[in-house]
Amino acid sequence: MQAPAGQTTAPALRALLEDGGLTGEWILAPGRSSIRLKSKVMGLMPVNGVFREVSGYGTVAADGQVGGTLVVAAASIDTGNTRRDTHLRSADFFDAGHHPDIIFSADGIRPSGHGAAVTGVLTVRGRTRPLSFDTAASVLDGGEIRLGAEVRVNRADFGLTWNLMGMAATDNIVIIRAVFTRP
């Protein structure tokens, strides 16, 4: 099978990592990146939101090892409903007053399948859990790396257990579109 158009294949990504073409520091382009949240609510429309404040960086070592961090401001959640957003920021969910950042720290990214396999840890509300997922990867000639993934996260693993009458799903989808450029 071939990688989708515009996506860098695993062998091509492996070659770029091995030849040192990606070595160095990379910074997230927040205006061109997004972290979205999708949650199902039984009997109702799914809740969709976007975090309006994201930052991050990545490093590629000369030996091809990759790491990095994405930081999401918990209080920046925007679902288009002010009342719901206020509740999501409260102690019932993100507790943004005490835990302002949601942090993903990648400790490894390796070519795999039609993109890359990412391993690391996710910290939400002071709880840290391992997280691994596959991502589509595109390395563009203009010095840009694009990553895209849909990651299933169980919010209960992070203490987000509020659930009025059991209507909200605990499994949520986090949709990542990250664009990294050289500083």
C-alpha cells in the first residue's frame, strides 16, 4: 500500500532521520496547528471543541532520535458554548485553575506503516499516563514537518470522571494537527 498523497512514507522518513536532514530544533507553529477534542454524549450531538492556545517544540538528534513536547492551555477550550466551556474548565473536568496545562511529552518517534509511531506520556490534571499513537507525517521541502493524528484517550484515566446520569462517554478523540518549523 502507498502513503496518501503529500504524506512522507516510512522509508523516506527513516532516510531523512538517518541522513541528518532533520537534525536540530523545531518549534510548533501555533497559528497553523490545532488540538481538537471530540466527545460523544448518549442521545445528543457529539461535543466538539478546540484548544485555542497550544505551543511546543521538537528535537531531532544526529542519530535520528526524536523527542518533543506539546503544551495545551486547559482554559483555552472552546466548544462554542460558554456555559459548557466554563464547566469544562472547572474542577469537575480540567481544573484549569490548579492544572493550567495539558502536556504531551514524546520520548520517541519512529517511522512506521504510512507515517510514524509516537510514544510518550500525557499529563492531565497532574496525572501522567503513557500514550502511544500512529501519526501521518509530511516533511516538506520548505523546512516544515506536519503531523496529524486521531488519538483515543480515556478521560477517567486522568481523573475526569464527572458524568451526569452516565450520559457522557469516557473515551474521547483528540485530533492533532501539528506543524513544526525551524526557529
